[in-house]
Amino acid sequence: MTDDDDYEDYRNSLDEIIDGGGCMEALEATGEMRSEPTRKDLLGGPTDGVATTDPADDALAEVDADEATRTLRARYDSLDALRETLRATVSNDVLDALKVGGRVADLALDPPVCLKTFNAEAPVGAMTLVPHVTDEGAIDRLMTRVSDDVVVHAVPETGYSYAVVGGLDGQVIDADGVRELSGEPLDERVTGVDCDEEVALTTRYVQRETADGVVVETTCEAV
């Protein structure tokens, strides 16, 4: 947990987190413009990274963005629902492996933040929700930062959970054990779901995943 000032800077509403998975104002849902904080304040503009995959050549670009948003909203009616679902989905095997390594004591799950804040500098305990795109469509994936270098992922639809330790060159820990990511080529797939509609460029979620479909990272990038 951060101090009071930092906490207010990071905390977002449920709408801002799950409207497309990013820091959205949820204008379609409310019909009203929020004055504070603005999405520009929360997002800080477009990311520096640019995806190299052409969405026109990617089958996942055919994912219906509106359907993906409805999927994200369907399971949750409050921030507490996000927390409850994440706790219920993360397996004891994953938590035990992290505890043995001294990497986590518990899932704090506070404060909730948008993806860009989460990727940039979210405090320990922050959680977020993004579209998890497969060949069959979009489902929801929850993430929480349990330490500076450990992010726990949970996919409620399938019940699968895992931890990514040390980022793209680190490790994946799941119920089957630990495996190294370093040296393993990662597939980069543009999801087709927009993550920031207010910037001049088209911005889409990009998943970086292992050959067997474990998503190690999701970012919002210009395409």
C-alpha cells in the first residue's frame, strides 16, 4: 500500500480499468464526461514502443472490440469483485512457490490501476484487468504486482494462474513448476482491441507469449 497521496494518484474506478482494459472514461456506459482525472493525466500519452506486427496480417485483429469490452464487464460489478476473482483463481501451488522463494507474503490487491500505469511504475499490490485474446476470442486476464519483479496472472475463464518473475528474460512459475524464459522466443500478437482511442495513432493491446500460449506481457502500443 502506498501513502495517502500516492494512493489517490494510482486508484482508478472500475469503469476506467475495465472499459476495454485500459484507463477509459467509460463515456458510452455513463454518457458523461469525467473532469478529473483525465485519461491523458492517467496515461501520460502514447507509449514509446511500436508493435512490429501488422494487424491486417494477424487473425486476432478480427476480434470484435465491443464484444471484448462486454466480456470484461460481464464478470465484475465492483473493484471487490476483481479482487475476489483474482484470489479465487490464483492457485495455492503458485503462491506456495513464491512464498518459498521469499517473493510474496500475500496478495494485497491494492490499488487497482490501468494497464499503462501498471506497466510503468505501479506500486506493489497494484492490480489490473486486460483482454486476454485467444484464437476463439477475448476473455479476461487479471494481473497483480506482488513485488518489484514478480507479476501474478490469473485467467478466470480457464482457472489458470501463473507468475512471471523478472520479466521477459526471467521465469514462469505455475502449478507444474518453474521454467526459464531467457532465450525462449516469444510470439508477439496484436490483439485487435484498441486500448487508447484518444491518441492520434491507432493503439492496440499487444500480447507477448510463449509457444504454448502463456502470455508473459501485455502492452498498449501504437500500430
